[in-house]
Amino acid sequence: MTFSTLALVLALGLAGPLLSWRMSWHIPIIVGELLAGVLLGTTGFGVLHPGDPTLTFLADMGFALVMFVAGTHVPVRDPAVRSALAVGALRAVLVGLCAAAAGFTLADWFGTGHGAIYAVLIASSSAALALPLIDAQGLQGQSALELTAQVALADTACIVGLPLVIDIADAGRAMLGALAVAAAAAVLFFALRQLERSGLRRRAHEVSENRKFALELRVSLILLFALAALAADTHVSIMLAGFATGLAVAGVGEPRRVARQLFAITEGFFSPLFFVWLGAQLNLREFAERPRLILLGLGLGLAAVLAHMLMRLLGQPITYGALAAAQIGVPVAAVTVGTQLHVLVRGEAAALMLGALVTIAGAAIASALAARAAQRPH
């Protein structure tokens, strides 16, 4: 990998902001980054080589940071959200049951044998996508709180569950690795909470801010990559390490300055690099060999939206159900890990991402409709 390649990757990443420029379209920034990678990667002109070891390692770092930021978005400290946990948990469980039925049905129809993976994908939500949409549209009230709780619980459960179903043969080892990462994250949470209560973190913050040491950012990155190393050593996806570290930091309370610094380093460099790399890795030409997998991707996306919209039976507005179906972290992890472990059939990775894009489109439309409904006089 050369500096010219790195400059090209980051330049392609600008496709994300350009495509998302008009707020009325509600297009997540990652869509443009993925499409740019597809255009110049394996599917398109072949200019980018996603198998380059240096580019792959940088993309793995980006993946860990993306999941870390997603973990910090989970509102674990918000008492209002905690009050809605019971309803959110019930809806997440019922969506999971619907997802299991739909996932195994799709796997049987298309002969992939990946019903458990599809079930996790269909049941998943993305806090990193849904919560910003809720804030951007100004959605408030009890329904919004219940939606937030549902999304947070589903996101956490599916991220923990994916490593266990991505490779059934090694599920036992994945379980032990997941427990090791979870235990390390718990230790991290209690250590950070003790530092906060003792006042050491605050004093270090003042010195760091006055002398421009960026100590909190450095420590955050050290902890993140230490858990990522543990995940790699225990054969668990770094997705779980990143998300668990983010949850631990969110549980204590992320300082605003660190949040801004991590946002800058992630969204300015590592996140676009990761999503451009992921797009370059996808081979949409495999759809020509197995065009039925296009239907699989559409089926996964529609099944996710419908499974979540069924919560209308429990009083949730249909638009909120469609918004809860937004997913990105879990499908991306399934594609990344599944490709690395060679457990996906040809064209299946592209189908999983197509399904995710369907849910994103549905969530964008639903959030706009929900905002309009909230603005109407009652």
C-alpha cells in the first residue's frame, strides 16, 4: 500500500458526505462510501485491492473504532430510557422470534444453510443509525423512549450473538472468547468508574487539556486495541471488542472532549477507509452467477422491516417499527467475519449488504413520515 492508494481511498470516502448532502434524502454517509468502494474495487474497475495486508489492517482498526463509537451511542445512563426497558425488551424478543422463523425459512428456500445468521440479521437494529435519526427528526415521547430501549437491547444482543452463529462448528470456542471479552469489558467499566469517583480522571483531564497531552484519547485507544487483541487471540470478532469497550465507556460517561476527538479520528479517517474497503471487497458480479441471491438480499431486508413492523400489534407505530429495523453493524460484521472465515457462499456477502441497504432505505422513509406525523396538530 502506498500514500497514493491511501489518498485515493480517503478521496473515495468523500462520496459519503456528497451523497448525504441533502438532509431531506436521509441517506446515511456510509452508503456513498460503500458505493465508491464497489465502483473501484472487485466489482468495478479493480483499482483498489482489498486484499492488501496494510489496507486490511487499517480497515480492521476502522471496524473496531466504528463499533466502539456505536457502543458509546447506546444510552445506558439515561434513566428515561431505562424506564422503557420492559416494553423495549418484550418487543425485541418478539421480533427475535419472528426473525428466527423468517431466517430459517429464507435459508431453506435458498439452500444456504445459514438460517441462524439470517435470524440474527433480521432481528438486529443499529443504535448508530436509528438513534441519530430519532434525534435528527426530533421524535419524543414514550414511543420514542420505548423505541430507543428496543434498538439498544437488540443491537447489543445481536452483536453478542453473531459470533456464536457465524460458524456453528466453533460456537463453543466463540462462546468462551465472547465471555473473555465481556469479562474484560466489565473489569474496564469498574476500573473507569473508580477512576471517575476518585477524581483522578478529572485531574488528569485538566492537566491534559492545559498541556495538550490528549491523555484520555490515548488511553481510550489503548483500551480499545487491548480488547481487540484479546478478541483476536480468542478467535472472536473485533466487532465485539469495539462494541463492549464503547458500552463500558458509555456506562461511566464519555467526556465530551474525548467524544469529539474520537469522532474526528473515526469519521475523518478510519470509518470512511473501512467502508470503502468493505465496498471494494464485495463482488457484485457474483450476482450474475447466482441471480437468485438478489432475491435473498431483498428478502432479508423486507423480512427485517416486516418483523419489526409487526410490533404494531403491541401498540408501536408502524413508522417506529420500520425505523427500529435499520441495521448496519451486524450485517457488516457478518460480511467481514464470514468472508474471513470462508463460511459464506459466493454472492452471499453482497446479498447481506443488499438486505442492510433495504432496511436503511425503509428507516429513512419511516423517520421522515414519523416526523411529519408528530408535527400534525392533534
